[in-house]
Amino acid sequence: MDKRCTPVYFKLVDFLADCRHHDANYDIAKTLIELIQDFPDIYIEQIASKAHTSVSTVTKFCKRLGYLSFKSLKEDILPYVAQSADIQTTIDSFIEKDHCLTQDFFKWMDFADLTMKLKQIICHRPIVILNSSYSDPASNHLRSIFEVHHYPTYLLNRDVDDSILFDLIKQQGVVLIVSLTGRWLTQHQDTLKQLQENHIAYYIISADTSIDPKHHIALPNVSSLFHSYYHSNRYLNLLTITIEIALNHLD
């Protein structure tokens, strides 16, 4: 089996794509990607040696990806190694897993809570959506949904200068922040403080369970959410579809 089709590989590729500096973590991610076909028959010492770093640093990197250890990272690839190489079997397996993901999402979703928050959101003008990329498909879909219902909506990169953000929302706007892990919130405490001090409504689309429930539009806090770009966007798209259905009923 091509091990580049596994969650481990997707996590590594996503990590590398988000790298900003050439450091030990970059070297470890690059090394793991280069040696992915050798898994699980590989040792942590090999990774450390090839990445010119220590075993403890490799372990810390594995924990950063969400694994307890290098061993658990290796074991995460095992269920995929024994899969049939038959393309139809692989497609059938994908369809079944995707169907289960969709079913689980809608069983988990709190429709009453989402509807209540949407009622509050559409009372504000304009609606500003902040995400990591203005070209993100789910965020663009969400923007178009609000616009179809005649709610003026802007989509901005979430690292936009605060002066632009506050010029758009004024006093009557509402901000929707997409931050799956919640990491953006810890890095932008000043922006949140300004929103609160100016009594500007805001909601955070995230899987971070530590967020204040009154500001939280929750995604399932499950490991598969962070397996790959596909999985994270799948959950966001399901949430967007749910919002679209709810808005149609509100009208």
C-alpha cells in the first residue's frame, strides 16, 4: 500500500505546509515524509540521526502532532498497511468511512444551540468571517449563504490588521472566527479584548472545548478532525450545510 494515503502522512504534509522557519521540527517532518514508505519498520534513532537532532526532540514533535510517542505515531499507520490494494475495495472503504463521519456529525450536532446563535448573528450588520485563508471553500460557502439571505458579509484573513477589522464591523457588526484548534485565540488576545471592550458580538467556530459556550459554535472534538486537510474541511462543510438548512428554516 502507498503509505502516503494515511492520516500520519497527511498530518506531516499539513505541518510542513504551515512551517515558517527552518528548525528541528521542520527537519523531523521532512525526514518522516521522506521515509514514510519504510514505516512501521523504522526506529526513532534513525529519524533523529537523519534530522540531525535528538531522540527527545523527535518525541516532542510526535506529541505536537497529537501522538503520545513515536511508537503511537508508528502504530497509527498499521491499520492501513494491511488494506487491500484493490481500488474498488479502497473506494468502498472510503465511502463507508465518510458516511459514518456524516452520520456521527449530525447525531452530535446541537441544532437548538446553533439555531439560537444564528438568530443572534443575523441581527447584526455586517457579518465578518475570519479564517486562515480568504480562498477557503467552506468559508466562501458560508459567506455566500449569508449573502443569499441578504445579510451583508465580508470574508477576511484572520491575521488581518485590527484597524481593517474594526473599520468594517463598526458597532453593529458580528465576527465569526474559524479556528479549529483554538490556537488563534491565544495568539490574538488583544483582538478579543477589543471586541469585548467595544461590546461587539463574536462567535468562534472551533473544536476547542475550553471556549466560552456563549461564544462557541462547536465542532466535534475528535482526532479525525485533524487527520488531514480533507477531514477538517469535511467537518467545516457539514457545519456550513447545517447553517444553510437552519437559515432556510428561520426565513
